[in-house]
Amino acid sequence: MTTRLIYFAWVRERIGMAEEDVDLPAGIETVTDLLRWLKSRGDGYEHALQYPDVIRVAINQEHV
């Protein structure tokens, strides 16, 4: 299933894109799983998500 991810502020700047559509691998069930997987996608993601405690995530416009 394709999922649209939208990035804001310094995350967008460090990753170098405002949004992307991704096919999440099996096993991504929580926000923590998602952030861990994203960080494994390359240096820009690792740098942007190095402080997960300050990252805010919304699913269908609801903060989780």
C-alpha cells in the first residue's frame, strides 16, 4: 500500500523534499517503526530524524 509522507520545517530541508509516496515494508506498525525505517533510507533521513523525541507525526491530520 502506498503512503504519502509530508515533511515540514527542518525535516523537509534536511531530506530535500516536501513530500513523497512510499510503499512501507511489512512490519511497520507504529510511528517508532516508521521513523526507524525512514532513518535507514540514507544520510539525509538519518540527519533529519536524529532526535525522534522532537518529531511530531500526524496521521490523517490527527497528531499521534
